Amino acid sequence: MKKFLVLFIAITIAGCSNLPTSLAPTGISVTSQEKIAGAVLKSELYAVGSSKIDTSGSFIAEGKARTQARENLKAKISNEVATIFNSYMLNVDSNTKKVYSAALPDLRNYTTDTLLLKAIEKIALVDDNKSYVALAVKREDIIKESKFVFTEYTTSVIKKLENIKTLVKNSNTGIPLEVDNSSLPLPVETDNNNNTRSDIPSLEDDPLFY
């Protein structure tokens, strides 16, 4: 099963990463495309951003291109992380999936943001009055960070369940309480015969015996 998951992730990432359409912004020359492709390793996931150079100059255009490249790379990283998480979910049964489903979007966003901090600028160039910037992150880091976040969340869930188990185990809720009869007051016995006799007059008081 583990070999299958590794193969599944590798094939998916290799198939979905660095697609030609995402590597070549509209209008970029073949020469610039080759320069960008040559600056990035096969073991990296990357994205390109572009911006037209206007009156504000090439410096501003490069900054805009870099911002766009970061957003494009963020989207690609998010897709890769989602693919990896989905492969991990193959190990989760249908009932337990409910525990993960609500948290997966946050886990994916957190992992993506963390990986984006590791992004490296591979190349910046100008072509036909446009500025282009390529940013990249290691595919290996994507797999490692995704696995780390997923397992850390799983560990957190286990700890919470263990805590609930301990609380329930030590709880007295639902257990009948034992009553200590020795501390209860003894009932007072009444003598019905005495009460009956008190209602009968004594011989001295009875007029028949005067």
C-alpha cells in the first residue's frame, strides 16, 4: 500500500506540474521560454509571472511580475498539496474521514503558505517590453511538508481523543452513588397500643366505679 501511495503521488506530481501552458505566458518568445526552462530544475515546481513595462519603468514591472509569479505558484502548490492529502485519505475509513474533511482546507492553506516561504526566484528577464519572473519550490519539500502537516494533525486528533477517554474513564457520571445508612437518623417508632390506652379513662376516673 505504501509503495502504491508513493507511486501515485510521484505520477500525479510529474503529470500535473510545470505544464507547458503555465510555463509560457502569452506573447513570450521561444528564446525566453528556453531561458526560463533552463533556469529551473526538473525536481522543482515553478510558475511564471509577467508585467508590461510602462512609464513607471522596469523596476515596477518586475515587482508586479514577481507578485504574479508568487500567486501563480501558490495556486500550483495548493493543487499539489491537495493531491497528496487526497492520497493520504485513501488510508482513512469513511467514518474517520468526517474528522478530517472539515480541517483539510485549513491544512492545505497552511501547508501552501509555509511552502511559499521557501520559494526561490530562478530567473528574471525582459522580453518585448515585458518583465518576466520565475519562482520555484522543491517538489521534495512539497511532499515532506504535506506529510508533516497531515501527521501532526493526526497526532493532535489522537491526543484529544485520548484526553476524552481519560475524562470519561475518571468520571462518575452514570454510576449509582452508594448510600451510607449509618449516617441516616433512625426512624421513631410509635406505640399504637399506648395511644389506645391513653384514650381509655382509668378506674379512678370512671364514674361506674365511684
